[in-house]
Amino acid sequence: MNAIHCASPPPAPFSLPPAKGGGIGSQGNRLFVFGVGFVGRYVSNRLLKQGWRVSGTCTCPVRKRELEMMGMHDSFLFDANKNELESLHTLKDATHVLISIPPLSGCLGDPLLTLHHKDLQSTLNHGNVQSLCYLSSTMYFCGAGVYGDCGGAWVDEDSAVNPATETAKARYAAEKGWQQLGCELDVPVNIFRLGGIYGCGRSAINTILQQKSLSIEQKMREMKLYTARVHVADIYQALCASFNLSSSSGRVYNVVDDNPAPREVVFDFARHLIQKRWPEKAIAFRAQDKAEDAEFSQKSRKIEGEKRVSNARIKKELGVRLLYPSYKSGLENILNSMYDNHSQLQ
Ligand SMILES: NC(=O)c1ccc[n+]([C@@H]2O[C@H](COP(=O)([O-])OP(=O)(O)OC[C@H]3O[C@@H](n4cnc5c(N)ncnc54)[C@H](OP(=O)(O)O)[C@@H]3O)[C@@H](O)[C@H]2O)c1
């Protein structure tokens, strides 16, 4: 069952800006993705199908080959800590840049900004960039003690930010750094603060089917009352909607679903879905999983500073209508896609 692959979820209903000049030639829309990981790959795949010219970076040859197979026009092996920007020859032509490389905590912070700020400035200054999109995280809204105990109050993009952990500080500094670069270039920068990302191949269903043990960090999150999460298809929707804005000086957007449920509840629902389709597999895993959870919760500390993250702005300003407003519809779609694909292989 571990080898089951997932069919693509339905395409987002957004109409994207037409490629300028009527095609994907030198005048067309060109996306450059720094760090084609889970989100970058999803977005790239869909924009390629819309006729965009897409290029991006990864750090290993196997991933590069996968990107080529997907149809990416130019993929580059690039480690921001080691390599220079000059090898990324399509960057200067990009109309849209998506930054998906996470910052490192500590003095290096965002490696692109720390090590390549000047090169980014000169490369993009003479280019065609219309929009910089930085993928950030809602995580610092829930670091212990950030806001004290707010009893699970809602926070939005205007709420005061006071990141407490080193990771959260690095993330916030990266947001500010990209906004600063946008000012220098006179290019709008949109910051997308993402909840926990899931989709086909990365979800509670996959974790259970692959019988993966949860990391300590995942188990800590499991103890929380509220975890913001978002299906990757809805991240794509928000990005596309921002591309469609005719005039914007750049905004911060929380990209999360409507239902910040506890992780434990989400896993219970995923087990329930699996159990309906593959009873033996789910029951066998449940016993093992529950025993580990019980052991962990005895050792774990209390999680403080819980928050619920509002998505009102993406609905109001970007007109996003979530494809997966709750983990329930998201997981159901993932399981159905797996099942359909599995049946076709039989
Ligand atoms: N996962 C979540 O639930 C979550 C939640 C909120 C926000 N975020 C953030 O949102 C962004 C997108 O998430 P994702 O899940 O799509 O991330 P992902 O799959 O981990 O992709 C990150 C990409 O960054 C690349 N990368 C990492 N360090 C690099 C470096 N030093 N130099 C060059 N490239 C580097 C990775 O390359 P290789 O894989 O080739 O090494 C990968 O392509 C990330 O910044 C992530 O931290 C994630």
C-alpha cells in the first residue's frame, strides 16, 4: 500500500494573467522558483500547464532530473550557502519570483539575502520582475510565550508580531529583508504566511500508511489545540490571485484554512478514512500509534501561547474561495485520489 501514488487534485478555478505577447516566448510570463520543494513543484507544474515558462533551483541531481521530467524549462543545482547567482541565467528574465528556501536560525538567516543581496539587486534591477512572492510561516504565531496565554484568540496579519524562537526570528527577519529588497527594486513583495502544508504525498494519510513515527516536533504540535494548516492547492490559488492584482504595493497574507483543528483530531479522521478503505492496515497502526502517543504525552510539556490564524484577508482582498476549507475535505480528496489511482493500477 505504501507504493500507492496520488492523482493530481483538481486544478484551481483561477484564471491566470495571460502570457504577455500572446505566448510563452520572450515576452511571456516567466516564473523563477528559489527552492522547488513541495509547494514550488505544485505551483510550477500548474503554471507550466498554463503556458508559463518556469525555471527554478534544487540542491540534488535526482530532484533536478525530476524537474526536467516534469517539463521545467531550466532547472539549476543551487545551494544558496555555496553557489553564486550568476549560474541562474534565467533569473534576470523572470516576471515573477517565488522564494521558497527557508531561512536558517542563527546569524546566517535567509541565505539568499545574507549572501546574495547585492547580486539579487543587480540581477533583478535590470530585469522584468513584476512580483516577488515570499513563502513564510504562521509558526511564530504559536511559539510558546510569544503572546502569552491568549486562550486561542484569533490573530490576523495586523496583529503584533513578537517572534520568540530563533527560527521565528530568522523567518521574520527574512520577511523584512525581502520587503526591503522589494522597496529597493520598486517591485511589490507579497508575503504568504503558510499554515502546515499538506497535499497529495504529504498528509496525515501518508504518514499513517507509511507507518512513519512522528518526530518530537510533530508530537509537540499534536498536543496543541489549534494548528493552522493549508492544502497546497489553496496556496496555489492565493499565489495566482496575487498575480492577478493589477495594482498592489505588496501585502502580507495568512494562507490557512478555516478549521485550525488539533493534530490529534486530524489524525483520528485520517485513520477513520483509511479504516473504511483498508481496515486491517489502519487498525494495526492505530494500536502502535496510540501507545507511542500515550508515552509521549506523559513526558511532554504544556504548550502555551495558542492562537488561531485568520484567513479573512485572502478571501476579502484576493477573492480566494478555498478548495479545501477544512482538513476533512482535503484528506477525503487525497484518499479518493489514492484509491482511484490504485484501482486503475489493479
Ligand atoms: N512544511 C510546512 O508545513 C511549512 C509550513 C509553513 C511554511 N513553510 C515554508 O514554506 C516554504 C515552502 O514549503 P515546502 O514545504 O514546499 O518546503 P520544501 O519542500 O522543504 O522546499 C524547500 C526548498 O528549499 C530548498 N533549499 C533548502 N535549503 C536550501 C539552500 N540552502 N539553498 C538552496 N535551496 C535550499 C530545498 O531544496 P532541496 O529539497 O533540493 O534540498 C527545497 O527545494 C518553505 O520556506 C517552508 O519552510 C513550510
